[in-house]
Amino acid sequence: MTKNYSLTEISPRTGSIDLGDKRKLDFPISAREIADDLSREINSDAGDASYFGVFVCAGEVPTEAELDRARHRLEEFYKKQVFIADQEWSARTTIW
């Protein structure tokens, strides 16, 4: 069976805020917070309602339901992009 996904393991980190006067405040950042933030940033990279199939799975590996949901969202995003491109093409070719 071929895997149709890839995983990137994320580890927790410690953030730091410079308070000035050689003081700093360290705070924990959970792996889940980092993963959620990365997923949000990557998926929103193409503007409003964009989606590139990146998600944080609930367990160590994604379930079939999670993969199906991500595939569906990705397909819907691509269909929207094709529709927009078709509209642009139609608008430009009718002018010529």
C-alpha cells in the first residue's frame, strides 16, 4: 500500500520576549500550536479561502476520514481556481 501523504514532526519550543534591562520572559509553545500556525500560514498563502492540503492530524498518522476531507477541500480549491482562470480568459479573449 502506497502512502498518499507525508508527515512532518513538530516539536515544542520555548519563545522569549525581551522585556528590556537585560530581562526576558520565556514561555512554552506547544507542538500543536506551532503545527496549527504553520498549517494556517501555508494554506492561506494564496489568498482568501485558499487551501493547499496541509493539516494537523489528530493522531500520529492521519485517518482516512482526515485524508478524504483534505482531498475534498483541495479539489474544491482547485476547481475554484480553474473557474476564476476561465473567467479571466473569457474576459480577455472577448476584448480581442
